[in-house]
Amino acid sequence: MIASTGLDLETRLTLRLDKEIDVQINTIIPRMQGIAQEFEIEKADKKSPFRNILSFSTETSSLEAIKTQIRYQIGRSESSRVWKIQKPKGVFALVVANQLEELIKDAKDILSRVKNSLREEEELKEYLEARETLLEQDIHLKLTQLYLGYLAREHTARVGEIKFSNAQELEQKGFKTKPNKNLKK
């Protein structure tokens, strides 16, 4: 048998990790949606405050920098009210920062599942183990970026649902509303 090249091993490992990330995101999105619902983020601001943070998260490889940038929004007078929503669970920005930190558990789960699936592939397993700490950090960062992207979409969807619902209520009361070109009947 011919030994695999480093690139071949990296490609194979990346494919497996990406597959597991896709599986794990299905457990992360409902947690994010729960926070969005609990804090009623759609009521605080119609404009999404998450695009800037998402963009920042793609420009850095530091989770701590991302969390600091999110916490920084609380003190900025011109930042969105969404970040400053206060509920019994805490301030929205701090709750999001904590959820991002907790994504490390998801990153570890992903690595564990991939590692367990490599029982018959010793060379690939050794390749993973030699890079495990770095892979864990990379996966955590990728999950953070995905979380923030889905949070931005969730906010936009929730704002849109309110607009749609309000327009329907007005129409039912006999008021004419401007047709929304983005909504198809």
C-alpha cells in the first residue's frame, strides 16, 4: 500500500470534519433560535446588528477578540439596542458571548466523532491527533462564524415575519397595504 501524502490526509480529514460540522449545526441552530426568541430581538431593532460582528469574525482567528467585540457593543452609544436587551438570563450581548464560548463543547464532540470513525484508518487518525488542538480551535472558530451568520438570518426572518403578519392584519381590517415585491403569493 502506498502511503498517503500530507495533502491527501488533510483533504480527507477536512471532508470528514465538514460533514460532522454540518451535522452539529443542526443542534446549534435551535439553541441560537431559543436565545433570539427569548430576547425578542426582532422588537428591539429592525436593522440587523449582526452583519458587522459576522464580518469581524471572518477577519480574525481569535474567539476572544470576537467575544470582546460583542461585549463592546453594550457600551457603544450608537450600537443597536439588540445588544443591550436585558432579560432574567442577562444582557443579550453577554448571553451570545457565553454561547459562543460554549461552542467549544460542540467542537470537541465533532473531533471525537471523527476520531472514533477512524478506527480502521490509523494514518489519518495519527494525522488528526498530531493537529488536534489546532483543529479544535479552527472548528470552534468556524462554528462561531456559522452561529453569527445564522443569528443574522434569524433576526432578519423574525423582523420579516412581523412585517408580514402586520400587513395581513391590516388587510383583514380592510386597509390596503403596499405590496411587498419580495413576498410571493
